[in-house]
Amino acid sequence: MRIILASASPRRRQLMAQLGINCEIIESNADETASGPADKQVEELAVRKAQAVRRQIDGEAIIIAADTLVAIDGQILAKPTDAAEAFAMLKTLQGRQHTVYTGVALIKTDKEDHLHSFVEAADVFFRPLTDWEIEGYIATGEPFDKAGAYGVQDIGAALVARVEGDYYTVVGLPLSRLVVALDNMGVDIWGKMRPT
């Protein structure tokens, strides 16, 4: 069965490959504005992205979409629009704990569409950072396509003291929970027959 990743994120593509899952990439181009608590927003946006791709395809497939946001003190940090916004975000996060939410939606298209969605959260603790370090990190260009202006899987790992919860939730695709959801939709990543 076709497996479609409704995301342009190279990180999510790498994570799917890490699981050994070959998938097509179809960008959703869905509206990414939402309101409300971060956990509700990421689930709503993931569902919206999956549904947008569903409208673009025919035949049987499983569509996977995800959205990630960072929240601290009731404030939601999406992707920064410029260096000044990235600096402000990282200055807010430095030396403190924040929560990363990733929402995932899966649609299985067969005789009728089956939608399943979920949200995972992980707490991330930044070490104290100097302005010089923040500016150096921004100069790498890494913050600009990432919620909260950092990526834990790249050089941004140097900012993080520890993660409590699923590390892959912070990267943008909670793999353990995704594998369970895919298994429930009939996708076996292990390539073995179940014992009867």
C-alpha cells in the first residue's frame, strides 16, 4: 500500500527512512493557522494537512501528517520569521524548561476513509546560554524552519541539557506511537508474519 508523508520536512522524511518505510512525499499546502492550546493546535493542523493531501490522491494509501509547536509560559513558539524573532525565542528558552507538542494524523483510504490522530508531548530543558552563543547558533541558519527556533537533532543539541519524554516528539515525529498506529492500520514494519 502507498504510504504518503504529507510533509516537506527533511527531518520527518529521515525518520520515516530510519524506520525502513519507503514513502512518497506530497506537501499539503494546508493553511497552518490555528488557535487554542498547543496540544489542540498541533492535532488540528496535522488532521488538516492529512485531509488536504487526501483530496489530492486517488486509490488506497495511508497518509501521515504531523505538526510541532513549542510552548512556554502559555506562549506558543512557532517558526521564527527573522533573526530578531529567533533571538527572542531562544532568549526566552535559555536556562528553562519548555514543552514540545507534536500532533500526528493518519488517514487510511480504502472502502472508506479511516482517520486516527494523537498528540505526544515532551519536556525540554535548555542550559543557560549567553547572547553570544544564541547569536552564533542563529548564524548557522538552523533556527528558521523549526518551531521554537531550534532543532534538537542538529547543532541545536548543544543548547539542550536534557529531554524528558519521547526524543522523537521533539524532532517532530514520535516514532514509537507512530509504529503502533501504523500497525493498527495493517502496516508491519518488522516484515514478519504474526504468530497465529
